[in-house]
Amino acid sequence: MNADRSFDDRLAARVRSLGLGDAASTLLEACAPLAWIGAQLGYMVGPLFGARTNRGSELLDLFESPQRMAGFLDSLHREPPP
């Protein structure tokens, strides 16, 4: 679980650093019911594009888990540490 949070926190920090935190959280919250379906589609088309990368599989795992998605959205809303 610690590795999961590390990926989620790093991704949230990267999104915030690009200034896209609010837009990303709005989009993810609006499309939340479709996240699981999107993850399954990602698993299906993944072999067409070659071997799955670690980042790609972590992202699909994030979309598949409602608990991780909620934690990720919380991370997007948190202020970065000084």
C-alpha cells in the first residue's frame, strides 16, 4: 500500500505543479463512474501497444480502485508542503 500512495502522491504533485489540479479533479470527479470501465479497456488494448510499463499499470490500478481514486482526489486538493 505504501508504494501505491507513493505513486498517487507523486502523480498528484506533478499535476499540481503543472497548474492542472482543479481541472484534473473536476474531470476525474465527473467521470468517476466510468473510471473502472476505462481501466478495463486499458487492460484490453495494452497488449496491442507492447509490454505494459510500470507507470501504465499503476495508473490503470488507480482508475480501477475507488479507494485509491478518492485518496488521489484528496491529494489533488491538498496544498503542497512548503
